[in-house]
Amino acid sequence: MKKRQWSAEEKKQIIEEALAPGASVAEIARNHGVAASLVYVWRKQHRAGKKAAQGTGAARLLPVAVIGEQSILEIELPKGRLRVAGVEAALLRAVLEMLQ
């Protein structure tokens, strides 16, 4: 039997419904064809993620794309783009550490 995969958007919708005041997790789970225990897990993970993001110095995960074999670091910032190309991994690591 193959496990059902839920997209991030589907999980988000189910979690939002489960967080609504007076919501019945069992009913929401039944309506979406998912086990109530899984909805509880997703809801707990959602709450833990929100707390971690609100904490001091919490890391934010950003999308990363690996293109080709050349070492290039490109970071889009609110006021522009930082691009570092053709450098050693140690230098890229140092640049990232400075941005923390």
C-alpha cells in the first residue's frame, strides 16, 4: 500500500481549519480523508515552527538552487543582490558567517 503524500498547500489548509476556534479535528480529518492523529501532528509542528521563528536568533530557511558546477553564491536582499562567483568554498562560508 502506497502512502498518500500531502502537498504543503493541502497541509496548510487543513492546519488552518484545525486552528479555527471551535474546530473539530476529527471532523476536519474525516472531511479531508486523513487520520486525526496526523492532523494533530501537523498542528503541533506548525505551532512549534511559529515559536521557533519568533525566538531570538532563529534561523530562517531560504530556497536554494544548485546550478552547474561553478561555485557561485547569489543572495537576493531587499535592497539588491549579492553575487560572489568563482571562489573557494571556505570564502563562501566566511561570507555567509558574516551575514548572520
